[in-house]
Amino acid sequence: MKSVGYVYGGGQTKFGELYEAGLDDLIIQAAEEALRGAEMGISEIDLIVVSSMTSPELLGQGHLSGHVTQILG
């Protein structure tokens, strides 16, 4: 049986020094952009891919994908 996957939407935050926004705020901004682009609700999502330009050792964000799952429910 062949499995097929699709990417319906993507989101990212602005690049730069975003001191006014916390990590949770940035996660929500990117997720809302992706959901708008996909024209879907969060309950319709089967998979979320998380990436970061910084290494876990640099900012202590080795748990980032788990944190995203917790924030988005």
C-alpha cells in the first residue's frame, strides 16, 4: 500500500530581534499563518513539522517540537 502525504500550508515568523514576542507568541503566529494558508482548523491537522535556525545547545530548545504540541493542543 502506498502512502501519500500533502503539505497544505506553512507559516513562519519574521526574522530579526523580536524581543516583544515570547516563544509561545512566535509559535502561535507561525501556526495561525499555516492554518490560514491551508484553510484548515487545528483539529484537521495530522502532522506538524517544526524547525529552528538555532541549535538546542545554543538556546536550550531541544524540546521545541514537544513544546509546540503542548501550546497548540
